[in-house]
Amino acid sequence: MNVLTEAATEKALVKKMNEINYKMVGQDVSVYYGDKRALFDVNLGVRDNTVTALIGPSGCGKSTFLRCLNRMNDTIQSAKVTGRITLDGQDIHDPSIDVVELRARVGMVFQKPNPFPKSIYENVAYGPRIHGLARSKPDMDQIVESSLQKAGLWNEVKDRLNEAGTGLSGGQQQRLCIARAVAVSPEVILMDEPCSALDPIATARVEELIHELRANYSIVIVTHSMQQAARVSQRTAMFHLGHLVEEDDTDKMFTNPNDQRTQDYIMGRFG
Amino acid sequence: MSVGSIVLVLLVLAVIGYFLGRGRSLSAAKRDHVKLHSLPGYYGQTVALFVAVPAFLLLIVWLFIQPVLIESRVNEMLPDSVIPEGGARSLVMADVRQIAGGLDAVLNRTGLTEEALDDGRLDVSNVRARLAEVGVALGSDVPTEVYEAAKTYRRSADTGDLLMAIAVIGTALGLGVWALMRISPKMRARNVSENFVLALLIGSSTIAILTTAGIVASLVFETVNFFKMYPASEFFFSTVWNPQFRGGSELGIWPLLWGTLYISLVALLVAVPIGLMIAIYLADYASQSLRSLAKPAIEILAGIPTIVYGLFALITVGPFLRDWIAQPLGLGNSSSSVLTAGLVMGVMIIPFVSSLSDDIINAVPQAMRDGSYAMGATQSETIKRVILPAALPGIVGAILLAASRAIGETMIVVLGAGAAARLDLNPFEAMTTVTVKIVSQLTGDTEFASPETLVAFALGLTLFVITLGLNVLALYVVRRYREQYE
Amino acid sequence: MTDMAVETTGKATMAGDARTRKRHAAERRFRLMGQLAVAIGVLALLGLLASILSNGLSSFRQTYITLEIYLDPGVLDKQGTRDPADIAKITTFGYAPLIKGSLVKVMQDRGVGGEADADMAVALISKEAPAILRNYVLADPSQIGETVEFNLLASGRIDGYYKGRVSMASAELDRNTSPEQLRFADELKEAGILVTRFNWDFFTAPDASDTRPEAAGLGVAILGSAYMMLIVLVLSLPIGVAASIYLEEFAPRNRFTDLIEVNIANLAAVPSIVFGILGLAVFINIVGLPQSAPVVGGLVLTLMTLPTIIIATRAALKAVPPSIRDAALGVGASRMQSVFHHVLPLAMPGILTGTIIGLAQALGETAPLLLIGMVAFVRDYPAAPPEGFFDPASALPVQVYNWTQRGDPAFVERASGAIIVLLVFLLVMNLVAVILRRRFERRW
């Protein structure tokens, strides 16, 4: 490939990227845990109002990448992140960015439901409270109600808001965690295998919810289940051994992937 | 202004600062706290921290330094002539402090004003009588220099206290106003106050280092003073301990070390087999119900203060050993003895050995037991040939820790071992230990700057070094052992 | 081990042969040794408690002589002005005749003894009695001229007689009492003048001199211990928790943190007496804090308690699952917020349990307090805090030590009684800790 065409392709790529509304973009993102390198120069964008699924076999780096997006890797002492990640064009590693505000804009739902051992109300109200989002008590009630509604939990819990969040069923707990994430009005929601600890019915409920949330948020979901990726996402990114193998429309990925490894993984040849 | 009231003022100022900071941030944001970078409370918290913490630290530092400065200044005022023959400067300084304190009492009691000190109503001629009226008894008449020194001491202390109050409260107000001025809606108050809190957390965790440094410094400093008065070679190699209050003491550490080691040996001979067997039995043999009764009972032994064991040795074990064993066998007739202290101390460290061994035995992987049982070994064979050898390094570590505990134990030996420094093998004889002598040399009315008192610091340093060595070795052994099974 | 394997494979039947029987016998012996060890441990505990209880329980009862005493104005306030300053001039010697007079009158009324027995009767009453009478009058001069009923302490020997410590045989050899006196006491007892009742004074009265064991109480010691525990609690809980939070939640792994860790581990094992030396050298000699003061004891005990609290707090913090921290960080809480809003409250039961256990240890600690002058004989109650922190005081375990150093055997009873009080405090504290743990412990 000569230099000219390479530059031209580059230009075309940049043009294409400008056309699409990217909420977050990772460029050459690498992660090291001590001496071990867990992620190799990943370039991946998260589009507005889109569900992006990250798939791949265990230990492929998909969760690691997800945790880069709201800098949760900061909490692991040996972890080092290089490359550039932007949120609305702003570098999230910029010293002027407060990681706390970043996490308010990029919410997260974890693999295992982890409600605080407090009441349902307090679980949802915690985020708005520390960010000072409510001006008054009715304001706060309003935020809690609408968040629980968005998470599809309101009707089930509206009469027992003062009961402990840990007393809910697994699926309800996970939706409570989603309501908690939604309550601080994030722009992006990261979900790290949100259904892996849930039964099929609860899973279906959460997937439905993801579908509804898409209208207002950009969602990135890590999942082990190919079916789930196919059901909930519009874009899919395949990771393998710390590399981004390919990223494309979900329909295309599951019918006609470019890369043999994606093909093999989807067919269940390894996992 | 007393220290208590300064602290109280600081607290009040901090509370006021909190509300001012909170209010100022809200008014800067026109009552709409959503516009603020941080919650209003954080602005208040920032101000409160700036008001209270630096001022409080200043107060503590001042309290440490002021007495040192005043003492050195007053010390210069005292010519050598006022130091009595064979006496010590420190004793005269104690007089100075006592007179200064007494003068305060006189002024308080009689309603005299400060001027009385200068216009002759209270001077060197009548001060002894005046002090006696308020209960401050002086051994002899007061030399003019000492009286003047006492007056200076008193004035310096008063001025120092006043300056301290001004400096501390000034710091609080100054920093408080500065912190208030900085408040604006954009200010990252949460980050500021969190960094401040983090600094406090770090500061708290350095107290452990400061404590160790304080221990080492005070031990080493006075030990060096001791070796200036008494030859180190005598201390470390002499086999005679015979302190005299008129000088000419013989202060050899060997009789004390011998007593310490002998008693600790007896204690370990009691505690190690019993403690180890208890751990094994409760872990591998005992029924659930027995374990739930016996384990807490053994642990209660660990929670009983050592003074209780000491009293037990003094009033029960000692007389019992003397009346039933030592006297009938003609081995001695002292109720305090190596055996008394050793037995009781052994009981005290049984739970120490048993709970440490319990942890260590449980750390041996189940797979090892299974392997042994599968070959048809009985339970005791498994324990003796598989578990104990595997757990041996850990158990050695536990024994070392127990030994360090025994060597440093004080109250049991103070009440049970006796006070006679003696190199002897008969366990029914009273002997004494390093810790007993530290207590006896540092309590009672002895002159501080004499070798007989300062020897306690050298003993303390010896004790510290020995126990530290044992602890470090034990922790190292135990850690290595744990890593092996992780 | 190989021969064992050969042994088993070589057997065709499951029946035991001689060698197996030997092995089983060894097994039984080993088991017996284990049972023996447990029995020794439990017996030692029971023996210890039995010894303390049997020696000390009697200190909660005390023999008193009940007298109605006429507070004669002619003796106590000759001027009749009721001026406290004048009344204070009458020393305890002035009060002794009042007691004697009253005693003789009661004896005549009840028909016990004769005129000749009066001196012996007075000797039954503690030498502390006139002082108690005098304090009563000084506290309320208006009582002069009234007849007031007093419960006066019987002397230590008489008290000991009714507690089995003094017998007729031992009284024969004792120059402080005599068999006649004891027999006379018995007569008084029958007449109802001499009674044995619960001894409240033991908890409230200050220490007393060598010759008056019957008047010695724990008031100053309990107060001193309480002051010290207050200081320890107020200082060591916040500092310990702050240090633990830093080490567990924020500290990076580096040399500095390692240094702190090593220091904490070692301080936990440094002999307590060394802390006493530290207190003497730094707090008293350098800072110039007063000897025997609760503030110095409190500071020394704080330094000793810190490692205990730090170790317990760190374990409690560690037990809070990381998912809670993640959840808080995930909604945009800062690390400080996640710790103070979520982790710390969840760890609180564990922290409090550790703190109470640390305080219990500190309460029983004796050796370091000996070095900072708490052995001094203190009869005056310390003032209320904060000034009282700087007044001389005693402490419960030190009071025990003090009493063991006295000659009169009655002090052994007092020392054991003080131990019982101390153990009851410790028991209550540990029970609270256990209840806290049971009630609030959360399993994740």
C-alpha cells in the first residue's frame, strides 16, 4: 500500500467518523496490569442512542475496556491506561476532568446486583444527593419515582420504598441498580454482564429495559451470551486476547462477519 | 486561657466557620445549590477544617516546645553555686517548678495581685512561710537565684500561655477568613476538603511510626546518659545486681536476665504442650458442644488482666507451692518463686499458644489430611506425622510470640517472682526479672538523674530489643509459612 | 508411611491384629492427652476465679456499729456561731469522745458489758470513724445540737473476725485485738449494735491508710479509670479509624506504607511496661504533664490501644465487599464519599467491637501506670473533667497492686474485691461487644 492511498483511507475514515455521532471514542487504548498487558491499542467508538455490545471469550479484555470508559480502572492500583478516550470530544484523562463528574455522566451497572444495604428509596436517591441534583424533597421524590419508572421497577416497589434494597429478588435488585444509575441522569450507561446472575425471566425483563433506555442513553453492554448481544444491540464489537477483532452492525456481525475468529466464536468453536 | 478553653473556642469557631462557608457558597450561587460545583456542606466543611486543624496542630506543637524552651532559659539563670553539693540540677529545677506553682496558689488564695511579687510583700525572705500556708512545703530556705528563677519561670509560662492562645486563635481566624474568601460557585470544595481529610488520615497513620520513634528515642537517650555514669561493660558482663542509694551500686544485668529467661522457660514448658494439645483436641476431636463451651472458656483466660494472675500467684499459687512442695521437700520457704511466677504465666499464655496454633493447624490444607486418612492412618497418626510437621514452622512462630509475651510480662513477676536478684537453679527460690527491676527502679522517691534510676532505661532498651527481635523473627516465620499454603 | 501402606494391603481380613491394637491404644492415649489439656485449661480458669471470689466476695459486706450520736455544741462549736471556720478548728480528736459517750450509753441501755469495757468498746470502732463524723458536721454545720444516727465502721480486726479471717487463736497473738475484745464484739452483735451489711463505701470511698483497711474503697480508682477510659476512647477511636481507613482504602503499596504496617504489627507486641517508660520520658519529663494524672495514663493507654483498634478496624473494613465500593463509585461518588457514606457505616459494628475489646484491655493494664506515678497514695477525688484529667488519681488495677503491697491481711480481701469489680466491668464490656457482634454482624 503506498503512502498516498493510506492517507486517503485515513481521511475517509476520519470523515466517516465525523458523520456519525460518536458519544465516546477510544483511540489506541491499552491497559496494563503491572507488567501484564490486558488490552492492545483498541480503537472503538460508542454511538449516540445506540446499544453497543462487547463480546468475546473470557479474559479477552471486554470488561477491561468497559471499565476504561468511566475510569473504574483507576481503583485498581496496578492498572495503567494509555491512549485517548473522549466523551463528547473531551479527553476523560484530562487533569481538568474530575473523575467523579465523569462517572456521573457515564453510569455503570455491575455484573452482580450490588444495591447498598439501605432502603430502596435511599439507593436511588444516593447519587442525586451527592451530586446535589435535587433542590427539595419533592424534587428528590420526583427523581426517585421517574428513575424507578425508567427501570420498570416503580409498580413493583412503590408501596415499599422504605424497605431494604437487598430484600428484593435478584432481577429486581439489578433493575434497582439500573434505576440508581439512571437517577444521576448519565449520558452513557455501561453494563458489565448485567444478566449473568439472573434467571431467564428476569433477564428478559432487563433486556426489555435496555431496549427502552436506548431512546435516551448510549449503552455499552458486555455480555457472554451471543443471543443477548444479537437481541439487544445495534452494534457489536468482538474482542479476543486483548485485541479488538472487529466492530460492525450487529446484524452483519452475526450473519457475515469479516474475521474468521468472530465466525468461529459465534459458531461456538471456542469460548 | 487554659488549653481546655482554647480547644473549646476552636470547636466553636469551626462550627461557625462551617455555617458561614455553607451560607456564603449558597449566596454566591444565588440560593440555587445545583449551580455549585460541590454540595454546600463541602464549602462549610472546607472552612471548618481550615479553622480547626492547623490551629489545633499548632497548639499541640506549642505544648511540647514551650516547656522545653522555658526550662532551658530558666536553667541558664541558675548558677552552679545554688546546686547543692552532690545534688543534681534537675532537683533544683523541680524546686523552681514547685515554687512557681506555689506562688500561683498564694496569689489565688490571698487575693494578692501580681505587684506583690515586686513590691516586697512576697519576696525571698517570706516565701517559704507563705508557700507553707498554701500547702507547698519546701525542704530548706530558698536561695535568691532560685526564687528569681521561679519568678521568671512563672512569668515566662504566663506569657507563653498568652502568646499560645493568641497564636492559635489567630491562626484559626486567619485561615478561616482566607478559606471563606476563596469560596465561589466554581471552587472544587469537595476536592479541597477531601484532600484535607486524606492528609488527616495519613497523619493519623503515622502515629504508629511516631510512637515507635518516641519509644526508641526515649530509651536510647536515657540509656546513653546511664552509660556516661556507669560503664557499659559492667552492665552487660557483671553478674551482680546490688543497687545502693549512696552510690557504688553494682548493676549487672545477668541475674535479671537469668530470672527472666528461667521464668519464661517454665511458662513455655507449661503453655506450649497444653496449648498445643488444646488446639489439636478442639480442632480435630472435640464435639461441637464441647468446643462451643471450652473455646470461649480458654479465650476468657486471654482476656483476664495480668494483675489478676499476679494476685492469683501471690495469694494462692505461691503459698500452695511453699506449703505443700517446697517446705516438705526442704527446697525453700519463699512463697514467691520462679515456679510460682512461671506456672501462673504459663496459664496466662495457654490461650495465646492455643489460638495461634489453632489458626495454623487449620491452614494446613484438608487434602493433606485426606491423603493420610486414605492410606489408613489413624487420626493421631495423621496429626503427629502429617499435620504437625507441615504446621511446624507456624507453630515455632507462635512459640516465639509467646516467648516474647512471657519475657515482657510484668505484673505476674512483680507479684509472684520476688525481688531478689540471684543466679540460681532452684525453681523454688525467689528470683527477679528485668521488668520487675524496671518497676522498682522507676517507682518511689528516687533521684531521677542517678544511675540507679537510669539503669531502668537500659533495662527497658534491652527488653525492647529482645522482644522486638523475637517478634520480627516470629512474624517472618509465620508469614513464610502462610505463603507456603496460599 | 510406606510401612503403613504395606500393613493394610497385607491384611486379608478387617480384624485387628496386635499391631493395630497398639495403634488404637496410641490413638486413645493421644485423645486422653487432649482431654487432659482442655481440662487443665478450664480448671485453671475455674481455680483462678474461685480463688479471687473466695478471697474477695467478703469485701462487699462490712461490719458496722450503729450509734445515735448527740453532736454536742459545747464540744464542736464553743462560740455557738456555727461558723465553718471555727468548727474546722476542732480536729478529729475532738470528735472521739462523742463516739465513746454514745457507745457507753448504748451499752448501758442494752445491758451489755460494764463501765470497764468502755475503752475496749471504743477500740472496736475504726479510727476512721471520727473523721467521718467530722466531715459530716463540716458539710452541714446546722446539724450541731441534733442527735443523728450513724453507721460507723468496725475496726478491721473485728470485721475480719466475722469474715473468718481472725480467730480467737490468732487474736491471742495479735496486738491489735484480743480474744476478750472479740467476745465482747459477739455480745454487741447479739444486742444488735454491731451489724454486718452491704458495703457501699467500698465503691465510693477513697483509699485509706495502712492501719485502716476497713475504710479503704475504690472511689478514686474507679473515677481515675473512668477518666482514662474516656480519654482512650476519645483519642484512639478516631485516630485508629482514620489510620485504618488510610491503610485499607487509600494507601498505595510503597515503602512508607510498609513501614507503617511493620510498626503497627510490632507495637501490638511491645511489652506494656515499655509504653510506661515512654509515658514517663515523653509526657512527664519532656512535656511536663503532672505525675499520677489520668491524662498521662490516658495518653499512654491510647498508644497501647491503637494497634488493637487498627487491626480490628482494618478487618472490619476488609469484610465489606468491594461491590459496595464499586456501586458508589459507579454513580459518581468519590472514593472518600464511598468510604464515609457506605463502607464505614457497614464496618461500624466490627469497629465498635474491636474498640470495646481494646478498651477492656486498657482498663486492665497495670504495668505502664506504675511508672507514671499512679501508685501514689491518693485520697482526694479528682475534679470534674477537663480539669480533673490533670488531678492525681488512681486506677482500678493499680489500686489492686497497691493493696497487695500493704502489710495488713485485710488488704488481700480488698485487693480481691477490687479484682471482682474490675472483672465485672470487663465482663460487661465483653458482653456488650458480643451482643454488638451478634446483633449487627452481616454476612456477605
